[in-house]
Amino acid sequence: MDLYAPIKKPENESLPNLESQVSSDKELATTSSCGSVSSAEPSIAAERFLVTGKGPLLKTTPTHGITRPSSGHVLESVIRIDDRVLINAPEKHPWRMICSLEIKGSSGSGGIGTGWFIGPKTLVTAGHCVYHPSLGGWAQEITVYPGRYDLDDRVFPYPKDASFSKPVVSRNFEAVSGWISTLNPDFDYAVIHLEQAVGEETGWFSVAVKDDITLQGSLVNVSGYPGDKDFGKRQYFAASKIGLVTPTRIFYEADTYAGQSGAPTWILTDSGEHQVIGIHSYGVGGGFTLNSATRITAGIFNTINQWIKADA
């Protein structure tokens, strides 16, 4: 079974033929964009909060203070002291590349999540935001709010193009075989395809494959829309040093909560590029002792590239 094989919603269950897997012995990265909408002033939050390089950004409270559930995985966790900060102007770069998601499942089920742009019409999120038993299988539709900042459901900072529909709604999703068939956390990622090129306005992240040495100890940024803060309608940020790297996951202490599933875990390069190296999805418990992201591996990079090309 090819665990990286993309699977679409039942309207189109074709399994595209994958290109040969990209070698993981070199650094890989997609291109990014700052978007066409210019801000009147630089984002103060970006200047104050974003971290880069390697450093000692770890919590100082003893590790025995972590509260672990008795079994199973928790989707997100606040670890000891809550260090999350509100992003007051998420309509500015880079926060506007991150979206609040309202997910509608079957039979009245639903939830919230976070997604982020990788291209003009393409967003990445967690697999369980588009397909999960609690949703009744596939989500029926997902409403996408780029750069959301207001509790009023009638306020849409994007798209600004008057010809685009507001809010942005998608019914076109894909996950991969490794998630659909086994709900394996290492394959808990998915794509949301849009009909309108909203990402041209907001910009989009680079997606990058990094080796263990580069990742270990690097400072990472995590931002999304948690349900315990403003009902998932305002964006919150946290940063942390990567504490552990495995072949399939990246672990850190950055605080998150339910609703931030699918959020980008990214590094800020010396050149100022925002490169996502993981898709945030899990908290402590069930063998996980820190919050974690599905690591961008060569196989995942290859799949994401297919999704970008499909929307070109």
C-alpha cells in the first residue's frame, strides 16, 4: 500500500500515479509568496514574536508538571504555563496566510481547525479536519477564513476582490492513504482546494524538508485558531525550541489547543522566508510527551507538490 497516495472525497476517488519519491538526502523547498495586498505598516506582532535560529527557548517549569491523559492522543495541549499570545492584526503578513476553518460533517457533526496557504488556491491542514469518524467520514464542506480577527461572522478580511464569494467555502478535499486507511498520526495531513485564488492576495508559505541536524534545537513558530480562545475566531501564537526530532514527527513545547489542528509549524530563515517544516496535530499523551507536528518528509513534500500542481 502506498501510504502517500492522495485520496479524494468520494465524488472523485481516483488515485493519481505518484512520481518516484523525492530523495531525502538534500534540502527541498517550495517557493513562497508575500501576497499582492500590501500592508500600511509592518506587522508589529511579527517583529515582536517570531523566532529564528537556534536557542534556549524552553519552559523553565519542571517537566513533572505536565498533565497527561490516561490513554490516547490529545489533539493539542497547553503545557504548564500558557504562553500563547493574541495576534491583533492577523490580516497582515505573515498571519494572513493562516486560516480559521469551520468544518461541517454529516448528520450535524462538525468542528473547527486551522489551515494555511501553500499556493493561490491550495491550503494544507490536518487529515482529521477533512476526514474522521467523528465527522461521519469525509467533511461535507469547510468554510475558510484567511486572517480572521473578529468575533462577528460577517467580517471577512479576505478575499478583498469583490468578484470572489465571501466567505470562502470548499467541498473539495484530499487526504492520503496512510490517514484514510489507518488514521496513522504520521500521515495526519490533508489539502483543501479552493475555486478562487485567494492566496494571491494573502501570500503563501514555503514547505521545506530539513535534515535532523538542522531541525534539532531550532526555534519554531506555531499559530492558529484555538477553540478555548474566542471560540476559534481569533489567532493565537506560541514559539518553542524543537525538543525532539524523529523520522516522522517534530516535538516542541509551544502551547496549542483544540482548533489548532492543521496549523503550520514553521521556521524563519536568515533570509526572512517562512518555511513550514511540520503540520501541527497532537499534544501530550498516548506516548507523546510534548506537542508535535507531522514532519515534512520527502514523501509528504512530493504529495504536497502534486496538490499545488493540481490547482495551478
